Amino acid sequence: MFSDYIQGITGQGYEEYRQDLTCLYLPKVTLKGDIKSIDIIPCQIRNLKVQRIVKPEDIAWIRNTLSREGKNIGTSCEEVKDMKGNVNLRIVWKNE
């Protein structure tokens, strides 16, 4: 059940926003200072600790949310793997 994921203040009607999920954002910039892409490490707050997400459905939730919200500003979110095989996310601008 979804309520198993939520910790902290609950029952306020915001459970659909997945307050337990968060991200570490790592922008890549050009020499001129323009953002080229943003690499994202998906994380979950559990037992007062920030941990890397391993559940594919949680990573997909973040990816889908970032893709949906970024559509109006011309960005998309895609899954990428790091050198250790962990699934990360990347925000890219569609016009580049």
C-alpha cells in the first residue's frame, strides 16, 4: 500500500505528490555558463535518511513527473545509467 512509503506528516491529502521522493541535481554547464543538461540522482527519504532509489516504479514516477512538468519549457527527462549501473535521470532541452 502507498501509505507504507510515507513518513512524517501524513493524512493532509498530499500523498499523491510523493513527499518521500527527492533528487540530487547535478547540472552540466558550458564554458559560457549555459546549462547543457541536468543529471539527477533519484533519492528517497526513509527513516530520516536520504537513500538512492532502486525501485523502478519510483524512478519512473519521478521521470514521468519531470517530463510532464518540463513539456511547457521544452525539456524532457530520460533514464541513464552511471558507471556503476545505477539508474539516474537526465533533463535535456528538446531543441538541442
